[in-house]
Amino acid sequence: MRGPVTSISARGRRRLAAATAALLAVPGAGAAVLGSPALANPLESHCGTETGGKSVQGFISHAELRRSLEQIEHSSGGVVDVDVAGYSHQGREIFTARVGEGDTVVLIQSQIHGNEMHGTAALLDLLRTLGNNSPRSQAIRRAVTVVAVPKINPDGGELDQRANAQSWEATVADFPQLAGARPAWNYNSRVGGFDVNRDFHPDLDYVPQAADFPGNSASVGWYVTPEAQTTRDVYRALEREFGTVDVFVDLHNQAACYTGEGMDDFTTLSISGRFITDPAQHGNWPKFDYDASRRVNVAVYEALQSGNSPQSKVTRYPQNTNLPGTALGSFALRGSATILFETRGQTQSWGQKQHGMLTKQIGTGLTGLLDSITDGTLDQIDPERYESIPERMNVPRG
């Protein structure tokens, strides 16, 4: 269940082709146009919990993702190349899609937390666009190589939970040297799975040891989950090809009810490039470049500033973070410019509210980043502008 990178053409095309006829009925495949235009939400408006048990109905299931990627590969004439990079603990494919031939490589990952789903729809829309023959898409493809992992945690997505579906017992079976160790701090015994986004290590060859556990939020991870192993393997292959993975983007969701400095309504997106307090604490990582991360964040922020649109309600995620066990932290140490997207609302708290606008917001930010690489403006950004992005805040309550 953890085989090598395998092309859909070689491994999955027979399954995929059988479902192609159903593509036009795929819910969420055109997520950027779903729903009516979103309006700003004043801080006095309701900000409650999704009810009714339908929080994932309009999002993209694993089967729908498979069909959509097959259609995108076909309609682009192979410009978008879809592969199976690995398998989840329960055996679901983890897909990658690659487009472009530029010297700058951008790796974008979504849904490492199964209940954070907007990024998957946004990546499918982005892949459709980058695969077309418009002058803008052709220019981006000449300048940039984009590799997307639209759903890194398909088991969590199917279960609509943050964690994957891997028990501690199964982990020990995979890594016998962990027998007798306490379960990892990021293992949830109630659901029987890991927060995969704490299972990363800047040393891509790291082998877990019993003494590492249970660890804590400031610890590096171990690559004990097949999902983190898959991202690592994709990243390592790109490093070997390009030398450095220039940009790493991680698409997440946060709680629905934050605001920002100077705002009178809710923030729809928080971004960040800061995940490591002191790189020297984790060894010698000479490629670490915080300014590069700050420039990437500014490029995304400025792409979303369009008058008083809800898309402009972007804030800076809290900066008091030291998370080397995240993909963002580990890959930043290896020299990638990093950006976290935290879109408003997870499935249980916000459901599909503002789904179309939120999906489009992610796409606008990502395209702005790619444009800035393509036209060379990214390198001209003063990284200090990052510090002027409004800080995310809790909503003041009287």
C-alpha cells in the first residue's frame, strides 16, 4: 500500500476511464462558481456551528477527485500530468498533478487535515486554468513548474476528521523499534489517527526512534505516517531535480470567527511565513531564508487587495509559532520559501458557507503568487512589507 510513484496511465487509468462519463455531475468540480456573491460579515453577525450533518456534501470526495484529475489531464492534452505518488494508510491513492516547465518550482499541498477542504477545490480550478492555452497560462508554464497534491490525507477527508486513520498499533507494526514507546503527542486515541501535519522532519532520511516519543509541539516529527512520507518523497524528488524546492504552499482552514487589526468584520483568510523561531536550534540549515517566505506572503496578500471585497479581508496568522514538525517548518529549514493559507471555517464549524468565494480567494492568491514569479516582481518585494499585514485577532466580546 506504499508503492513508488506510479503514473495513472500505468496503474489507475482503467479505473479512472470508467468514471469519466460522470465528470459533469461531480459536485464541487466548479467550486469557484458555487453559491451567490459573498458579503462582508459584521462582527455582530452570527458565527455559529454548522448543523444538520451535511457539512461535506458539497465538497470533493476521493472518488470525485480521481475523476476530476482524469478529466483535467485529458482536457489539457497531457499538459497537466497526473500521477499517483503514494497511498494513505487505508490504501487510497495520493495524487499529484504537475504542470509547467519553468526553472522555479512551486509545490502546493492541500487537505493534510481531512476536515479542511476548500484548498482541494481551489487546486482543481487552478490546474484547469494552468492547463489551458491562454497567454497568461502559457507564460506561467514557461516560468514555473507547479506540482500540486490536492488531497494529502484522503482517509481523513472521507471520515471528515482532522487526523488520518492510522492506529498506534499499526505504527508500531511498521516500526518495530517503537515497541514500548509512549504514543506520539499528535496521536488521537479517540479517533485512532495522527495529526499528519506534525510528522515532518527537515532530515528527509530520518528514522524514528523510541526515545523520540511522545514529543511535543516544538519537536520535529518522524515520518511515521504514509501521508507525510508521500509529501516527503515528492519533495525529495523535486529537490533532486531542481536543487531547491523554491516555494512550498500548505492550504489549511482555521476557525470561522477571527477578525483582524483595524477590521470591523471577520477575516476570510490568514497567511503566514513564520514557523521557525531559531533555525540553529534544529542543526545546520544554511538555505533557510525567512525573507523569501515573507516576500511570497506579501505577493499573495497584495493579489487579494481589491477594494472592499471580502477577498481583501486577509490577516497575518499569529507569529509566535515554532513548529519544526510541520511540513512548512521542516521545508523552510531546507530552503523553501513557505506560505500557510488558513481559510475561514472547517467543515464542522462553517460547512459550505461562502464556499464559492473562499475557493476563489485561494485561487486568486495562488495565481497572484505565480504571476509574481512569472513577471519577476517577487524578487523585488521588500520583505518588511510582511510586517504591515494586519494581525489576526480574536473577536472582542463585551
